[in-house]
Amino acid sequence: MQSPHAVILGAGHAAAQLVTSLRQQGWQGAITLVGEEPVLPYQRPPLSKAYLASQMSAEQMLIKNAAAYEKAGVNLRLGVRAERIDRAQQRVHLDSGEVLDYSALALTLGARVRELTVPGADLPGVFYLRTLADVDRIKAHASVGTGQRAVIVGGGYIGLETAAGLRQLGLSVTLLEAMPRLLERVTSAEVAAFYQRVHTEEGVDIRCGKSVQRILGASAVTAVQCADGDTFPADLVIVGIGVLPNVALAAAAGLDVGNGIRVNAFAQTSDPLIVAAGDCTEFFSEAHGRALRLESVPHAMAQASCAAATLCGKPVAYQAQPWFWSDQYDLKLQMVGLSQGHDQAVIRGDSHQGRSFSVFYLAGGRLLAVDCVNRPRDFLLGRKLVAAAAEMPADALADESSDLSRWLPTPTPTTP
Ligand SMILES: Cc1cc2nc3c(=O)[nH]c(=O)nc-3n(C[C@H](O)[C@H](O)[C@H](O)COP(=O)(O)OP(=O)(O)OC[C@H]3O[C@@H](n4cnc5c(N)ncnc54)[C@H](O)[C@@H]3O)c2cc1C
């Protein structure tokens, strides 16, 4: 039998957490971390926020410094891509030619951007935003303070955060969204209307119902043309139309794959020697009664801890509550739970003129999810209330003088 060797493929948020958790849970064997990006695992959220707006350095974004990996005894293979998993031999083939034997394998491969396929989409000046290298390319192209015109394609969180970052750099920004409103896929009309107002106040030209048909330009992008014929001049275009989970490696190895690499509650794939965590996985959530694929840092970290526990022979079922945040301008949005299926959205605070409010999503009078803008206390209580699926009356929720904590479940008294 070979000596214990955990090989981790993909070096992002989930991988960094896996390394930490493996050692904390007592993994004694070797650990090798393989990542195709030529840098140590870094925090991805600031890419479209503080890093784009030049308020944070690449160094500050590292999840852990090189010394921490050395201390944890991790063999790093960065700038190297895993090309094939040979499950029968328990080996991974890398594009450097190296072959790694594993006793345990972790797939933390993340997701890649969905690409725009219209004519002209490959012109210089068209960018995506997923990696440090992507943002470095954008920043090298964007000239601060020259009134350059940026067109953003996609009105999800990445598109909106990018719009805020580029405004902070002094660019003129137009955002095109194909759906009738912003954030269609991820949150309610109430929250979308709020962000439409704020971005308009901040000088972003938001156009919904605009489907991009062609990118115009000879040697570089000059404009974006929509299906209705409207054309928007552009010196640069940033596309943020979603991501696709990286499943090809797992599928080619014969692992069970759906909208992500399928894992059970213990982060195990259909091969018990192989775990997976983060954006690349699909798992069944008992709490939501359906398969989910989540794209968030808290999920990547929690599922990675769960995967590490499994590899260390101390399995604990994954039960983390979905939560997420987005920073735009002076606004911190924090979301907990999944609002799909709500039959009532109750606003607490002023979303029409103010910049601080929460939306509580109820189904049959029970709390499913909460979105909070600049309301950390509502978020803290919201997490507990969502976990308890608290039954809450809409009128009282909307009344800011009512204390939310009164709907918290009363702790069951412990017998001495
Ligand atoms: C711009 C941006 C802003 C975001 N903002 C937020 C936010 O505010 N809050 C939040 O919760 N989440 C946010 N997210 C989402 C969050 O970053 C992801 O959910 C998180 O990074 C997932 O971690 P992961 O480890 O699963 O994948 P990743 O961080 O994507 O890491 C996967 C790594 O695997 C590598 N890889 C893939 N295939 C191979 C291969 N064959 N061989 C070797 N390496 C490979 C990839 O290159 C990548 O480096 C944001 C994402 C982006 C892009």
C-alpha cells in the first residue's frame, strides 16, 4: 500500500481551506496542491471590488502566505494544470509531464466564465473577470481619468460590482442586461430596483432588456450592438454573464457529474477516494429539498472543511447555511438563505430613497431568506431566524420599532 498522499487539484478558496483543515484534523501524510494559476490561492471577491478599484494589492489578497504552506508541509505545483485522473492507478497526470500518485484526491476546480459567443467577442478590448490575470489585463487597458467608455455585459453581482469599481476609477460606464431587470437570477425585484437606482445615481447608464448581438471594431472594440439595433460606443467591454463549473476532468474520469461534480453530504464523489468542494460541486440539500450548486466563499470553505474531515476518517455531514455578500460603493449587501419560492417579500427600512434596508422573504409565513443592505444587525439575527425557519408576521416585520430577536426560537432548557 502506498504512503498517504493527498493531492488537491485547483488552488482557490476551497483548496486553501482544505490544506488548513487537513492538518487541523490530523492528516499525517504528504499534501500536494496543484493549481493552474501561477499564484498562491487568493481571495477572489476583491477582484471586482477593492483590487479593481486599486484599493488593495495582490499581496494583500493572498489567503495565506508562502511560509504557511511551507509550515504545513505542502508541495506546491503552481502554474500547472491537471490533465487526467487515472482512478484505476490512483494517479494524476499534469501538463508539466509529472505524474502524481495519490491515496486521496480532492477536486477544488472552481468554475470558469461563460463566454460571449457573438461576432466580435474575441476582439482586443473584450475582457472577462475571474482571475487576478484578468483584472491585471483590464487595469492595463483602462486609463484612469481619461473619460474612457466601458460597457459591461451582464447585470448580476459581478457586473454591478465591476460598474462600481470602474466608476471609482473615473470611467464612463454603461451596463447592458438582457433580462427585463437586474439580478434576475439571484435576487428579488425589490433589491434589483434598489441597485438600479443607486447605480443610476452614481452615473452608470443601466439598460435592461438589451441583448448583445455583436461587438463592433476592426483591430479593437469600438462599440457594442444590441439585437434591437441600439449601439453603445466602447473603449473596453467587460463580460459578466455567469460561470460554468469545471467538471470536465471529473467527467472524463467517469465520476458522476450533473450541474457540478456530484458529491454526497460528506463531500465524497461517486468514487469514495475522491472528494470535491466549492463552486465545482453539486450536492443535495436536505434543508432545501433539491440539488444545489453554490458559488460563494463561505460555501467553498465549509464544504472543504467537510471534505477534509472525510479524508481524515472523521466524517461530519455538511449542513452549512447558504450566505453571500456583495460590496458596491458604500453598500454592503449580505444575504442568507435562498429566496426562490417565496410568496411574500417584506421590506424593513427605506429602499426607495435610503441606503439601508432589509428584505425578508417568507413562504407560508415562514422565513426563507433575508437580504440586508448596510444592516449588519438584521443580518446577524436573520441568520438565526432563517436557520429556525421562523414564523414571522409581515406587518410586524415591516415595523422597524419591533425587535426582530423576539422571533428567535427559545432555547430548550437543559436538564441538570
Ligand atoms: C470577481 C468575483 C467576485 C466574487 N465576489 C464574491 C463575494 O463577494 N462573495 C462570495 O461569497 N463569493 C464571491 N465570488 C465567488 C467566489 O469567489 C467563489 O465562490 C470561490 O472562489 C469558489 O472557490 P473554489 O475554490 O471553489 O474555486 P476557485 O476560487 O475558482 O478556485 C479554483 C481554482 O482551480 C483552478 N483549476 C481549474 N481547473 C484546474 C486544473 N485542471 N488543474 C489545476 N487547476 C485548475 C482554477 O484556475 C482556480 O484557480 C466572487 C467571484 C468572482 C470571480
